[in-house]
Amino acid sequence: MTLGIILVINPKNTSSKIAVYKDSKMCFLKTIKYTDEQLAACGSIPGQVEMRKSAILQELKENDINVNKLQIVVARGGLVKPVKSGVYEVNDRMREDLLNGVMGMHATNLGGIIASDIAALTNARAIIADPVVVDELADVARISGHPLFERKSVFHALNQKVVARKYAKSISRKYEELNLLVAHAGGGGISVGAHKLGKVVDVNQAFDGDGPFSMERTGTLPTGDLIRLCFSGKYTEAEIMEMVTAKGGLYAYLGTTNLNTIENRIAAGDEKASFILSAMAYQLAKEIGAMCTVLEGKPDAIILSGDLFHHNEFTKNLTGKVEKISAIAIYPDEDDVDALAMNAIGVIKGEIEVLEYV
């Protein structure tokens, strides 16, 4: 079966990562970076649509990629309303929710909008797959400890679902037959999901920093101290949110999120760098242990995905703490682009149903 041309769009805070797949093989990959001045001139995240779309179209033109031959434009899903796992057509209702930030405003909201705009130039379909707001939580997992607060499902759904299915296929089982613990640790936050027979019934809310600390997120903080800091008068709400979600974790402790730099510092005898990296592995191991109880202590496997697991010291430290729980499978190269492309290929082959966003 000959597959058409797929365009993948993954917008990030200061860049857009795009890829082109032909006959299921990647033939083009590019990260388009934007300056602070360019982003500031747009005024807001929704205001960046035209700038980012023009840059993507220009990049495709310069590399002789004809948009008229696109079959599917697939984008990373942003903060739409909570949905069940799956692939969704970008319709007018989704565009409106992404532009208005119905669940919050983030650069990923631009993905579906830009995909829709580019698809409109030709006969291509615009889709998103497993957005970060996939919600399959068990009712008991929503309880926070106070009725004014409810735990929400915002996590690396796309990556977690792809590696869980990939692992199931590798052992000739169905994803829906297994109980799996999946930890995704990439450049942003860390999420640990309890996958019970094909549904993520519990997961830490990684978007706001819940769970273990990561490259740039603080993770769960001491509640009393955080409240007192909020009312100290020293910081604005925006500054504290930035502290928790973008300038915490390794960045706050070590001044960098570059793991190669940190490992070089450790090799040169930097004891603080070594201690903080081991503390991050410690917290992730604790989160995995906690989620193990959701599966009654009997996960079929622990799956680790994301860039962090390219780093031997961190991976060794973590696996040493959890290897007695279950078998461990590691997928360090699984990223958003590949995951999105796999979903688009499944749609073209008729293996994945395209759902309606309502």
C-alpha cells in the first residue's frame, strides 16, 4: 500500500518542530526557532498563528515540498476540553477552544489551528492525536483532599500511549490486556501513568508541576511554604507560575537543563550536580512506586520513555530502585514527531478511527 505525504507539526514555546513523512518514512525534519522579539511582536500565543504558519510554509517551499500533495497534517494536541484517547479531526469547535484557551493557553494550542489552516490549502485532513488532556481517570483518582480542588488529567498522553502499545506489540499482547506503569521524562515535565487494561486510570498532573521535579518543573512542593511564598509580596502570580513550571527543577538547582553539561560537571567532580540528579531519580522512583499501588502492586512492566533515558547515570540510578517491581522496557528515542506520524499512518491505513470533537 502506497501511503501519502504526512506533515507533522509540533509547536513549542520558542520553536516549531516539523517533519514530512512519505510512504511512512521520514524524509524531512526541521526545527524552526523564533527570537524573543518575534514572539513579543505577536502580542499573545494566538497572535503567533500567522507568523508560525508562514515560517512553516516557507520552509516547505524552500525544500521543494508541495503542500498540494499532503494527505494528512497532524499536530500535537493542545489544551482542548478533556477527551478520551484517540485521533480527532480539527473542526471549528476545536479551533475555537484552542484559540480561547478553554483549558489554558500554551504553544501546543497552535498546532491544531496551523494544521487546519495548511490543510485548507489543499485536500488534506487536519488531525490531532492523544492531546495532553486525555482523561481516563478513575473517579477515586480525582479526589484531592478538599472539595474546592479536583485532580485533573494533563500529561504526556501521546508519548505514553504510543510506547505502551509498542511494548504490548513487542510481547505479542494487546495493550488493553496489560497493566503498565509508564514514565515519560523529556525536556519539560515528568509524568507517570498507571495504565490499567488500556486506560490511564491515574497520573500526576505534570503540566502544572505535580509529581517529581524535572528539568524545569518543580514537582510537588511543600504546601505550607508555597502558600506563604504566594502571600509574601515578593512575587507576582505570573512569576510564581513561571518558577513552578519553567524555572524550577534542575534549572533552579544547577542553572541549566542540559544533561550533557550536567554529566560533564559530575565527571569533573561536581558533587552538587551529582546529588541533585540522583534526587530527581529518587523522586521519580517514588512516583513509580506510588502508582504501583494503583495496579495493586502487579504491573506487567515499567516503561520508561523520553530523552532523559539516554543518560546512563540517571537511568542506572532510577532502574536500580524499581527493577524489583517488574520488568523494565526503555524507549529513549520515542518523541512527539514519531508518535504523531504513527497515528497519521494508522489513519491512512484505516487502522485508527478519526473521532469528532464536540
